[in-house]
Amino acid sequence: MKASLIFLGIVVILLILVIVAIANPTTHDCSDASEITLKEVQAKMSENHQNAEATYNNNYYILNGKILHIYSKEIEIQDLDGSYSIFVKFNDEFKDKILNLKVGDIIKYCGKLSISSGSYKISNACIMND
């Protein structure tokens, strides 16, 4: 009887931890992110696409850019040198900040880079400058 109560207590604690983790997911992981440019990514893709995927795919990176378009679910951001642009999907916690952005604004952002079929995008992004 005592052992079953202890087991039940452990199960309840684990269940609570799982619920808390689901309710408060880690939104972004930019603590160890490197700063890159889209020009670097494009050069590596042109050189060897598979190598670019292996190097960059699903890792978090910091980028700077100018907003080209603000769509309902993504923002198109151009490298500061004007050479390449990328579609960025920001994490929901940045909705209020996105409402204050406009085309032409320069922002610093961080997100998870995904490369596939000759294109790339950023997801789970956060705005790093206020």
C-alpha cells in the first residue's frame, strides 16, 4: 500500500512536470547562436548544397536585415547588403513587437535555419533588438 502511494506520487509529479513543459515550451535557443549573413549561407549552398545542409540545418543563428514584406505568418527580410532575402516566422511571443514593425525597418533577429531544395527559411525566431 505504501509503495503504491509513493509510485502514484511520483507519477503525479512527472505528469505535472510534463504539463508545465508543454505549456511553457522553450521558444528559442539563441544563447549560443553564431552571427551569419545570408550571403555566407548562399555561397556555401552554391558550393555544395549537401554540405550547407549539414552545416546550417536546424541550428540557431543571429542575422541582421531590412524588412521587405510583412505577411500574415512570415516576414521577408533582406540581408543588409541587399543581396539575398529570407522568409522568417517569428515565435508567437513576439506578436506585439511585430505589430510595431514596418517595411524598411532594420532588425536583428535569431532563429532556426532550415535548408531544403535550394531554398532556406528561419522559424521559431525572436527579435533581438527593441
